[in-house]
Amino acid sequence: MSSTETRSMLDLLNGFVIQLREAGLPVSLTENLDAMDAVQHIPIEDREAFKYALGATLIKNQAHWRSFETVFEVYFSLRGPEYKLANADGESSELDDLWREMQDASQEGDGSGGAGSLDALTPEEIAHLLMQALMQGDQALMKALARQAVQRFAGMEPGRPVGGTYYLYRTLRNLDLDGMLAKMVDAANQGQESDSGRLEQRLEREEFEHRITEFKAEVEAEIRRRLVADRGAEAMAKTLRKPLPEDVEFMHASREEMVSLRKALQPLTRKLAARLARKRKHGRKGPLDFRNTVRHSLSYGGVPAEPKFKYPRPAKPELMVVADISGSVAAFARFTLMLVYAISNQFSKVRSFVFIDGIDEVTDYFKATEDITEAIHRVNTEADVVWVDGHSDYGHAFEVFWERYGKDISPKTTVLLLGDARNNYHASQSWVIKEMRMKARHVYWLNPEPKSYWNTGDSIVGEYGNFTDGVYECRNLRQLEGFVEKLA
Amino acid sequence: MVSELVNRFESVQQVRDGLRDINYLADDGIAGVAYLADRLGKPVLVEGPAGTGKTQLAKSVAEFTGARLIRLQCYEGMDESKALFEWNYKKQLLRIQADKASDSWTDIHDDIFSDEFLLTRPLLEAITADDPVVLLIDEVDRVEVETEALLLEILSEYQVSIPELGTIEAKQIPLVFLTSNNTRELSEALKRRCLFLHVDYPSMEREREIVLAKVPGVTESLAEQIARVVRSIRSLDLKKAPSVSETLDWARTLLLLNIETIDETVAKETLHILLKYQTDIAKAAKDLSVDE
């Protein structure tokens, strides 16, 4: 590389790293230098290899890969050709192509690839073509059709301040992919007659679904490319940025984020369990184990060169989880219960109770099955938690809890109270918490609301909090993990 | 530092083709990172679920480059006497007792801390080797965070410091692969020194290729079916999703049973090869039988 090219590449990379850091991804200086080294060996024209090279040097945590990919796609979607070696001046840049396409969408394209010939087709023909492409898994045609569909249906206008999802919705609505899936399945079944089993049909269907997902991703990428052309990469990066799974707030997670949260939970519990087991085993040295020391001294001719110690095994704590499962805090309770049960072998006993305005013990649901997801499902559908109107009443729930289960609290028990303490202006009955604390080892309160909302409106977390050993803000997985680690 | 870097690979494509020849099917990421590791002289940290071919990658690269594989299996409580080097105490003791009268103290001192009394462990062996080697540090997440520090010097400088002998530098930069099952977060210092590669379950197409390559005698259509069923099972919410090695076991079993097409009954009867937990098996069986 000549020095000017190296320079421009350096600027390009620096800009990229700044974007990554803004998206919350940690990139150290040495990693930045490594990336600079790496791109000397991988040409930017090979987009996939280039992405992996940057990923391998800059991203050291798989959970960050999706964020990295989004930033990469946005940042580099229109960069590249300008950094091509000598032949760049021979072709018009991709940016110009795009502008032309966007401005005179009705006119014939410039004939690049197969896109030009697609312009003449009717929507029905497009749909037919797409179905064929999907059924045969023709990648090139799917790509061309994705471009065509966006150009035709999304109705994108330069400078219009609308998000990508709006255009995505418009494009997909016109294509009716669900209907297409049904047609594809029918067509496939007719072709093969009845000898193919049900399993075969099902697999075929899954294959089609998979291809449709791919096609959607293609459409999304195309929309993003056009948005970047319109607004510039820096502006777009801000709107497309997604928080890391461990930073997603429980109370405001979208359905898609919930899925990714659930996925992130499993490796997290595995890590947590390993860490806790290790913590119990190490780091605590007890008094000298005389017998063991003498026995080992024999191999040193009677010299006690290797002193041995007793390792105390601290008793595992007993846990009682009391969770509010009404409306907005339900997701938080669910995740906490899942986390607690996933590491339940770190506790000598776990009992769980859920409430809205009535309270019910759900420990048996978790005992009956190994499958935590199923147990949670049963908690949500079967537990008897409504007393009067199904609006949170912490006071009544605590009172009943004390009456029925209070005697089971022992000095070994740690009580976890989960909820936002929004009591709908009912009586607080905070004396229960006070009594609890006298009997239990610890009482903690976890609140999924941001600290600034505490004690506003009908939230009385402060009143309860006075009687606990601590109130903790638990808005995301990261905070929850931190708390549980401290607990066990 | 070591003076020259000898490049083993010409291009990403060459890495991929070479690995394919010895039946390791690399995807874009894997081949690219292996190539970069060679060019930049940096270790590769390979992370991913169990049974996705992380260890196999190191073995295959060794086979492909004709290098010797040196493997360090990590475990809890591993220390430098197992990973780096150890003095041969017994021999040293014998040496001292053999001629108690004659030598002066300095002679003995210089003598017993020499190469002759040094036991090399995998890390030291890898950097002192004359022939080309690939160093595999397996399951690095099993050692404690403090022990990770043992690896830092060798990973960044390719040298080992022995207090009594001084610093031993590598004669050549070996290709280094570290694998991790991600049971704990590795330290920043370690990660920073490595290229990062995440190996996930293969795409359906790649898995089909793997089955075809690794299980001789399997037909194209059966391999396709196997890959599809496995993908379908992996999409369920399981305790332990089937790994690639389990897919291969399944393929071999089906072959032994002379099964040419998989239907529901066959799939259900052989599920226990793919899945290891009773709850997972029940879940998958239920899912396979109830469509729609």
C-alpha cells in the first residue's frame, strides 16, 4: 500500500472504531492497531473476509457480534469502492447509482446485473418470480428481487424522516410472504405426491421459512443501504444502534429483545454457577490440618515442608423468593426466577412465592419438572394470585405471606422481594418486612425500576426498604447477575 | 522478539482448500482468521459451544501444515510446573550427592540449573522446538484467572523467562490456538493478545458437507435430511443442543441400520444419539410428531 492509501485507510478505521465505541463496544488501543495490521492482508473489496478480519481483531465477545455487524454494515455499506486501487475512476461510484435509481425509479435502470430487466415486470410476475427463487433457493435472484422490491414498494423519498422499519413494513406488506409460504408448501406437496412422510413435509416447510427469513434480511439490508446513501452513515448509525442483550431493560424490552434476553440468560447462568462453585471451593483457608500435614511430611523425610489446611465448607444459604408478577414487572420476576432456579444447587433450599394481590407458593411447579421454561409458564397460568381485583396489593400479599409461611423463616433464610412497590395506594403493612428481618438472615429488595422513579407516584419502595438489608436496582441482566453473585 | 516471520499460507482460499483436503470444512470466518493468525503472528482464541470442532481445527491446521501438534490440556489448579517447566529435583539431588567432596558450591550451582536438569512442559517445548509446531492450549477457561497470567508472556512475546536460566526465546513463531467453552469470562489481558474466533453450530449446508465428508457411504439425500432434522432440533429450546460430533454419530448409526430415508418413527427411535438429556428427548419427540 502506498502511504496515501494507508492514511485514508487509517482514517477510515479510526472512524469505524469511534462508531464502535459509541455503540458501547469496548475497543482497546492495541486492538485498534491489530485491526490496522490485519487490513493490510485482507483487501477491503472482499467484504465478508474484511468483516471477519475486523471482527477477529476488534470484538472479543460473541454477545457483541450483532452490534458489531450492524455498525459494520452501516459504516461500510457505501464505503469501499472509493478505496479501491487504480480502477476506481473507471466506474461510476455505487453512491451515484443509488441516487439515480432513487430519483428516476420509473425509468429503466442502468442495466447493472439483472435488476434492469426486472423493472418491466408486473407485480404479479414479480411475486411469481420470487416464489420460484425461494423454492429453488436461488440466491442471486433473491438478491436482485429484494432490491427490486424495495425500489418498487418501499416508496422511499430522499430526506424523509422515517425509520427503516416503516419501509420494511411497506415492502413486506406488498409481497405477502405468509401467503407465499402457504402456496410454496402446497406446490411442494403436489410435486412429490403422497409418498413423502409428514416429517419430510415439515422439514420442507422449515427450509422455506428459513429462505424467507434470508430474503427479509436481504430486504432490510437494501433499505439500510439506501437510508445510508440518503442520510449519511453517522446519522444512521445512531438510529440503528441496538443495546447489548445484558443492557436491555426488563421493563421496556420488545418481544424480539425478550427472545435475545432469554438466549443470553442460559450461558450467563452457566458461567455464574461455575464461578460460584469455584468461589466456594477457593479463597478460604481454615486452621492447620495436623494429621494431613504429618502424613504428607513423610515424603520429605519427616520435614513438614507442605502444610495442609482444613477447608471450611460454609453452609449454603436457604432462599425464599417473593415476586410480584403483575403486568409490567412480570418479565423481571420471570427472569429472576429462571436465574435463581438455574443455579439452585448453590442454595440448600429454594422456595418461591408469587403475588399480585393474593399470594401463592409455586415451589412445586419447579420441582415437578426439570424444564424451567415450562415451570414459569405454569406459574403464569395456574398460580392463584388474584384476591380482589388483580391490581398489585403488596400489603395484603405480605400479610398473608406472614400468616401462612412466616413460621418457616429461619436464621439461615435469605428473603428476596421482587417488585416495583407500586402499591396502588393500599396499606403498606411494612411491619411484616420488619418482623421478617428479625427472623431471617437477610432480606433484600430488588426493584426493576430506575432509581430516579423510586418513591414517585404510588411507589413506596422507600418505606419497605427501610426495613430491609438493602434495595437494589435491577434493570437489566448485568445488574441481576451482579446481585445474585453477591448473594450465593 | 523473534526476527522473521515465515508465512505458511498464501491466501485465505488456500487455507480453506487445504483444510478441505483433510476433511475439515472451514467457513469464511475460520479460514480467514487462521490466515490472519499466520500473517500477524498472533494466537487465536477459539470460542463456542462444545462439540463444534474447536479442537479439531487446531489438529487439522497442524496436519495441513505438516507441523507437530503440542497440546496443553488446561484444568483447575494447573500451575507453571505443569504448563511451562519444572526442575528435575531427583536428578539434581543425585548430582549433589554423587560428588559431595570434590566440586565447589558455584560449580554445582551452575551445573544443576542447566538444560540437563530442566523438564520441558508443553509451552516451553513449543517455543524451543526446531521443527514446525502448532500449539493447542485446550479449554483455557478451566484455569483460574491468576493462572492465565502464565500464558501472557508466551502469547505476546513468544518467550519464557526462567529465573535461574534467563529468558528463552522462540526459534520460530508457532501457530497457537486457545480453545474456550466460555464457562467464565477470560481476562482482558488474554483476550487483547489474541484474535477472536467464534465457532458456532454450522449452517445447514455446511453440516451436510461435513456429514458427506466424514461419513463414507452416506448418500446425498440422507445427508441432506440429517442436516435438516438436526437444524430443526437445534431450533428448539433445549438443555444441550446436538453437537456436530453427535450429528456424525447419528449419521453413522443410520447407515449401520441401513436406513435410507428418515421418517418420524426412525427419528424418534434414534433421538437418544443426538440428545443426552431425558427432558430434551421428550421435548424433541413431542415436537417432531405434532406438526402445525
